[in-house]
Amino acid sequence: MKFIVIIPARYKSSRLPGKPLIKLKGVSMIVRTYRQCIKAVDKELVYVATDDSRIKEECLSNEIKVIMTPKKCLTGTDRVFEVSKKIKADTYINVQGDEPLFNPNDLKKLIKEIKKYPRDVITGYCEIFDKKKYKDFNVPKVVVSQDGHILYASRAPIPSNKKGKLVKAWRQVCAYAFPKKQLHLFSKKKKKTRLENIEDLEYLRFLELGVKLRGLKMSTKSIAVDTKKDVHAVNRKI
């Protein structure tokens, strides 16, 4: 089974413009994310996918393989599909470019999982213990079935009860595995699906298209950077 790891990175983030190039203790976010990935796999298997020349130059200056993709890409997953047209593989692993503390052991775990379930779309998740994260609309939550599949994902605090209290909840970890067939199905939609658009969560498109998502429990150490507050949190961890 052949796989590659793709790190989508765009400059024009609505909440934090220029996010991939933000310096975290002197090292850009995209470089830190890349360095976490190559702790788990050979660097020849890791690519950054971007539509911005500034990000491209940052990658080239750090000897990172980079592929330019169209600006029209709706999501990071659409960007991964563009890479799939240029590089052949059985499975495309997506690690989001805003995961500078991504745990390399989670990537190793994901690779083991795709060998067991090569036809499944797989996504990471972990438990939420912090009430603030549970209420934070910047933190995507997931609901997982007893057999380990993702039932739904939302920016709202789910699952919830009448009192709106945190009982047991999980959040998304931004690492996915896409078999080529499902990735092509995803890309056929030229605009976001209804729930994907409402929640601004791209892998809801899979659920709306009737594709099952296999959940994979990962560590709680990662911090997805969406706001300046997240940048401070990452710097403190580093």
C-alpha cells in the first residue's frame, strides 16, 4: 500500500491571516508541523500543498517538498485531491498545517489503521476535559458511535444535555486518511454541501454523501491554531 502525507496550507485564513507563516519561538507554523510529521515517516513522503507563493518560498528555504494548488480549492481536502492528480498513491494522509504540536505517534497510529482498513476514510479525535474547549466554537466536536464511527461533527458543544453541561465529549484532531476513491467522490462537489457550509467543517461532506467515517482515538496533546489565543498557548507549550 502506497501512501503520502500532505499538509494543506493557505495564507488567507479568515480568523488568522498568514497563519502558516506565524513564527512560534522563531520557527514558522508550517515548518513546525512538517517537522512533527517527519518524525514519523520518511521526509520523501511528506508534501505541503498551497496556493500562495510566500508559503512556497518558506517551504523551499527549509527543503520541504511543496506542490502548488489552485486558489479555487474550497477546503484542505480539495487541496489534497489536487495533489492526488499529480502523485499516485492508494491513500492520502492529510495533516492540517495548523497543527504545530501534532503528535508523531498519532501519525504512526493512523498508518497502522489504514493498513487494517484501506477502504475507509479515517479521522482522528480525542476526549475533551476542559469546559472552555467544550463551549468554544473554534473547537470542532465529534460524536462517536459504539463501533468507532463518527456520527456527526459540530462547532456547537455536543453531545449536550438539558443543562448544557460537559459530561463526556470529544474533539477533532486534524489528521485524516483518504482512499483515492472517496477522495474523488468528495471532489466532485463543486460547492460545499449544506451541513458542511453551515458548520464550516469539511468532512461533514463525506457524511452528507453517505460515506462512513472511521474514528481513531488520538492523543490530547495537539493544539489546532485558529486564533491569537491558540498561538500563545502553543508558544507556552513549546
